[in-house]
Amino acid sequence: MVGFLLLKMFDKLKKMNDLRKQAKVLQDMLAKEEVVGASRNEYIKIIMDGNQNIKSVSVKEEILGNRILLEDSIRQAVDSLNDKTRQLMMSKMGGMGGLGDLLK
């Protein structure tokens, strides 16, 4: 009985280790990806990698004097970025067996 429990425990540890390895592979893959989020009129553009590290932010000068338009454009760009990042992660995780199962 003790031997069976030990085998079961080691099996679970192996599965956890496999998931950890898959997570590292996914993280490395996402680091190489680039996601661009922009407001509707492209007044604001944000670029980040697939691990959600922001690489650059650009703002068109023509909206700098309009606080409401600036705030709305930032919100739109961030929403766009979040949607695209979510899609990227789902597409990458979908083909990764154990990690892809987390999406279901």
C-alpha cells in the first residue's frame, strides 16, 4: 500500500514538473512575440511582448491638448492590447497539451 502511494505521489510530481517545463517553453515563445494595441484613430500605440512587457508607447501630438480624447485613446489602446495578448496566449497554449487543457 505504501509503495502504491509513493508511486502515485511520484507520478503527480512528474506531471507537475512536465507542466513547469511546458510553462517555461511557453514563456520563452511569448517573449519572442510582439503585440500591438492601438486606439481607433491610432492616436496611441502600445507595443509589448507576449509576456506583457511593454516595449514602447507612442502618442500623436495632436491629442496632447485634449485630456478626454487622450484618456479615451489610452483606454482603447490598452483594451486592444489586452484582447490581442489574450488571443496570442490562447493560440500558443492551445497546442501545448497540459497547459492547453487549462483553457477548457
